[in-house]
Amino acid sequence: MNICVVALGKIGLPLAVQFAAKGHTVIGADVDERVVGLVNEATAPFPGEHDLDVRLKEAVGAGLLSATTDTTAAVAASDAVVIVVPLFVDGEGSPDFGWMDTATKAVAAGLRPGTLVSYETTLPVGTTRNRWAPMLGEGSGLTPGRDFPLVFSPERVLTGRVFADLRRYPKLVGGIDEASALRGAEFYEAVLDFDERDDLPRPNGVWNLGTAEASELAKLAETTYRDVNIALANQFARFADRHDIDVEQVIDACNSQPYSHIHRPGIAVGGHCIPVYPRMYLWNDPEATVVRAARDANAAMPAYAVDLLAAAYGDLHGVGVLVLGAAYRGGVKETAFSGVFGVVEALRERGAVPFVSDPLYSPEELKAQGLVPHENQAVTAAILQADHPEYRELSAESLPDVRVLVDGRRTTDPARWAGVRRVVIGG
């Protein structure tokens, strides 16, 4: 097939490379000329994605992958179009469809009869049918479902391990009609490979959920489940703190039988997915009180970590505090909805002077995020916000003036912190 992938970001580019690896000819479309140029040079435009450098060189070298800024022309030359354009939301989860609307109109202008259109960007339930189908129809003069198949098939991968996750997790597909769903399933069967798994209720592979709405809800539901579960773990941790109980030991005990799957507490829930999609679900279902309470509980954790620091240290007014980690999770250079921002804000509200360091970010990059980099300023307290593997080797000697460390991820080795008050969440 000839396939167009719209948006060559941290999900779209690995997808394009995967499709090319199956022998298909792929045109990647992106509005960023720098990204397009780098892809055509077989250079990954972002770091940290395992195996992307090698696979990208192979795909471009074989003549199976190229990139362009002309989305409409790329669509006109394709048998299938996969759209992975970012969808932005505000703090309440209300979506801003601006970028996706623009991309959809560009796709519509090049759409031909029979071309499959698949949206992989996570969406509120009903968006594929009620927003994209009319927009594609108006822009192309074609009738969705009759003249071209239209499906929703959510990405279910984590950045840094996209290729492994594509193999491990079933690919969910739903269409605006039965024929669209079948065509979507056939497409993904032709572009993906799957690991064998005996822990699933049906064979691993493409799972046709029937409707686009079912597929949209599946992505929101699986992510919202994680947010709610983490919130429950955080509530247990806060209770454990008040009663001198080690919540990690309790969770291990609970999860020793098959009916308990309690997640782990922590200082923050960050990233593009878990903090965002529950709000998107609430946009669909504002009466979901459990989801709302969980989101609010998780959003309060950075301030709670600062409360733990103040309880152990005392008055924080004028105190230099080092926040370890700007990234939202260890080993990933990404600050989307990172807990660092809430921690810094809560420290400033208590009169502290926060500084930030991160092994993945230069001082200039931290400043660009509105953060003050730690450049040997005096600090006597520290909060670990991201579980970077480098922090496992940190010790009291690494930060000789620090009197109190709040480890928000249980990453540090307590044996290395003799003489320092080390506090963990739920400890």
C-alpha cells in the first residue's frame, strides 16, 4: 500500500517507520519543515525512542519512507491515511481541535474514493462520527462510509518503547459503519506484527470493537482507570503517613492475590495521557464523580510532597530547595503536565527558593520551561520529582548541605543518605 501518516511526532514517526518495515511505501506529512528535512535525511528529530535511529535509516535508505509539508498531495497519493496530530486540552479537559481541524481539512482536500482514513489521536467519544466525518465529507465531496472508510484506532504505546508496545498490545479499531471497521482491521493486520500472549481472552492482534465510539471509549477508559487507581494508592499513602504505616508493604501484601491490582503512590501523575484523558472523559460524562475526585486527588500530590518537606524541615521561608527532575517520568525527556511545575509553585507559596536540575535537560532548556536551573546555588533541602535511574546513585555526599530529602518516587537508596532526614510518600 501507499500510506500517509499525518504528523511525525513521537508516535507518528515510529508508526511511519513500522509501516515501511512491512514493505509499504509511506509518506509522512508534517507542518514543521525542520522535522521533514531531518526525516528525509534519515535523522530522528527527537531523542529517546529505542531503535528509531536504526529503523529510520533503513526505511529511508530503502526508499520506503519520505516526508513532506504538503499533506494534501501526500493524501492524494495514498491508499490509507493515519492521523496522529496532537489534540490540546485546557485544565478542565475541554479540547482545542484547532490543529486537528486544520489537518483534517488538508486531508479532505486530497481524499480519493476508497482511501481509508484512521484517527489515532485520543478523542472524546463521538468525535470521529460527529466532527471528523462531516468535515471530511464537506472538504472532499465524498460520503464517509459509502465512498471511503473512516475508523478510530487509538495509539496505546509509551514513548521510548513504541515498537515493543506495538507488538505487545492488541490494536483496537472501530468504524463509523461495519464496512469501515472491517477495512480498518484489514489495514492494521497488514502493517503490524504481534507477540503471542496467553494472558489475553482472545488472540493478540487487531481487535475490531465495531463502532468508533467503542474504540474511543476504550482508550479513555483504560487511561482513566490508571488515574483512578493511582489516586486510590495516593489516598492510602496519605493515610499511612498519618499512622506510621509503610504503604508499599501493604500494597505488596494486597497484590499477592489475584483480585487486587493497586498501583503505586507518587508525587505526581504527568505526561500527555493520564492527567489529560480523565478530564476528556469528564467532558463527555460530567456526572462521573469518581473520576473527578481521583483527578483532583492526584493533582494535589505535588503540594502534599511540599507539606511533607515542611513538616520534616520546618519553616521553608527563604530556604533553597533543589527539585530533582523536570521530566514527568524517569528516562523520558518530556515535561508535559510534569509534577515539577506543581512542586515549584507550592514551594514558592511557602516562601522557599526552588531550583531544578535534571540529567536530561540543560540549564537553558530548564529556563525555557520557566524553571530556575540549579547552578551551585545553596540548597539545604531537596525533593525528588522524577524517577531517573541516575538518582539511584545519589547520596548525602552528592548534596552535602541538604538536611531533608523528600523522595517522591522511592528511587533513592536509604543506605546512601545517612545523616539526612529522608521522607517518602506513604512511608
